[in-house]
Amino acid sequence: MADGISYQRARAFRRALTPPEARLWRYLKGDQLGGLGFRKQHPIGPYILDFYCAAAKLAVEVDGATHDQPIQIAHDARRTAWLSGKGIRVIRIRAKDVRDTLDGVLAYIRREAEAQINPSL
């Protein structure tokens, strides 16, 4: 469960999506991706997930260049471990891939979500 501060931060983040997040959101919102429902800037515990599909327990993170820095890599690893402990799978998408290969990104997200919902696929 997220705390009150996480909810406030998530609300602010929803209004200030990065350009790659905004582009991806256009295709994830409204169950457009194979009927999968996604939430943007969804708080879980101390973290705010870029996008979250509750049915698949799947977090989609859009990572820019700052995620290549050692401190951020370590933070992301701790975050992923914490979320995994809650049964949430995290996939990371490079911001440049959202820009350059959006169709492939959407296909990847859909495959991962469907595999989480129905592991026998």
C-alpha cells in the first residue's frame, strides 16, 4: 500500500510525463493494448511505477539515460527486488526505443503482460 506522500507525488507526476512516457501512454490508456488495462504513475509502497497493469501484476518503466549511471542502476535493482517480493514483474523500456521502435515496444509489453496473466502461453 502506498503512503500519502506517494499518492501526492504520483498525482504530480501524472501531470508531468516525460515525452517518451506521454507517447507510450497514448497507446496504453483505455485498454487499447489487447484489452489490457494500464494505470500511469501508479504508487505502490514507497515507489511510483511509470505504468502498471494490475491484471498482469506488470510494471513498465521507461528509462532515460540517467538509468545508466551506477547509483541509479543500484537503486533500480533494489526497487525491482522490492516489487518482485510483492509479486510484481518489472520490465524496463529504453526511452529511445519508445521514440524509435514504438510498435516493437508495444508488442513486447503485450507479450509480457499476456505471459503474466496466462503463463501457459
